[in-house]
Amino acid sequence: MNYYNEISKGYDELYGEEQMNKARLIASKLVLKKDDKLLDVGCGTGFYLDLFGCDVTGVDPSEELIKEYKGNHQVLLGRAEELDFADDYFDVVISITAIHNFDDIERGLKEIERVGKNRFVFSVMKRSDKFGLIERLINELFVINEKVFEDKDVIFFCTKKG
């Protein structure tokens, strides 16, 4: 997390355009109602959260990135592996190019599945050395309805199993 704390002031400049493109693509494919609850796990500075037009909560383990958030949504310090929300609380849970940074990927994905009702979107960096593990775990824990091959990521649109 030290890396993200150290680059927090320049995060949007470094990754902003790339993250915004993925967020726009995801937002364009999600049908959201104004009162839907959406959780973004690994939201970083959260600069794109307004795109979703609903009740958005962001969670990120980097205190310095969260301090950079300038919007009106709730952005909280937290880790994917320990999401402090009730079961099935969120209508939609997304994670944009963050899963490879989780301390425990399987536990983080299980927590995401626990707090989400039935719609999930995961953007996973193709070049991550953890891509195979992440894709396998997504396949085990979720039903993949669509895969979108974006420039640097594969975006998985999923629902719950069973």
C-alpha cells in the first residue's frame, strides 16, 4: 500500500484516463436505477464514481488515495478481505483493476460475493502474473455472463452462482 500512498497526489494523472475508460465501459453496460447501491472495491481516488448515477460507496486500503477523493459519495478506508457491510447489501459490486493488489485474492472475492446481491463486474489486468489465478477464482465463485477485452484488461460481467 505504500506505493499508492506515495503516488496519491499524482494518481489521477498517472492512471486517470485508463481508469475512466474502463469505468465508462462498465457504466455503459450496467442498467442502474438511481436508488441502486453500488460498491467499488479498490476505488482509489474515486474520481469516476459519479458516472454510475446511483448510491455509490467506494472502499480502498490506501488512506492517502481516499484523501484525494473530491466527490459526494461515501468513500471509506477498507480492505476487500474484510468488507464491513451486511450480506447481500449492494445491488452491484465492481472492482476496476484492483484485484491483483488484494492481500488474499480468494478471500477478497468471497467477501465481494457475500456483500453483493447478484451483479458483479471485475476488470482484471491482462499482464498481471496473477491473471490466471484471478480468472480461475472468478469462474469458481461467479457465473461469467460476458467478457469484454479492453486495451489492458479483461472485464468480467458476472452474477452469483446458484
